[in-house]
Amino acid sequence: MTGSKFVYVTFIRTTPEKLWSALTTPEFIKQYWFEMVHDTDWKVGSPWRMLFPDGRVADTGEIAEFEPPRRLAFKWRNEFRPELKAEGWSRCVMELEPADSVVKLTVTHMIEVENSKFIDAVSGGWPKILSNLKSLLETGTVAVSQK
């Protein structure tokens, strides 16, 4: 693939089912994703929106793949920064793989734009979000504040 890609791998001390639930339950998502709301019915082909806590639309897309508890993929576009929206649609894939007493979570976010500003932006956000997810599942509290 030409374009830009960001890949993040983490190992979380949980089960695939608990991790899957954390990735797809809106109230749980808000806890580690800085109060952002994910609005979808989690069915392939369904629209997906990510909303700021005040209700403004941050990102939109579509559920591209939904294979519990193994694989989740989104068609994804930024909606609030014109220079990022102009780059068009990206694809985000989350893969869960059991590994002894942990689950390997791989997040791959890609776009067909070379030197993508969008991928630069998500490469700063994903580590914070996924660190919070890991901490929340393992300890019950998040690690990184929004500020």
C-alpha cells in the first residue's frame, strides 16, 4: 500500500471477550477515550460517529468489519479539522489475539495519502487512548488525562 500508516501494539492482561466489550461498549469507551461518544449499532455497513462531549462531530465513518472477539475495522474520516478532512477516508483495524494470559491488541490506522497529516494526528492520540484502555482494564483507573 502506498500512503501513510500508524501501527500500535500492546499486550493487555485481560480476556479477548473483556477487551472486545471495552472496545464496543459506549459507556466504557468514554472512560478511556476522554469522554468521547462512539455512536453506532456495531453492525457491518452501519454508520459510525465519534462525538465530542459537547455533541460536536469529531469523526465519521462506517463499520467495515465486526468479528467478535477478533477483529473490528472502521472506514474513518476526520470532520472537525478541514486540512485532515480534505485527505479523505482512512481505515482503522483493531485485531485481538490471545497470547497466554494476555491479549495482543494491534491497531493499524492507514490512509492512501503520502505524508498524511491525519496519520500524524492519530499517531499522537492512539498511544494515549490505548494506554488508558490498558490501565483501565488492568487496574480500574485511566493513566493519561486529556490535558
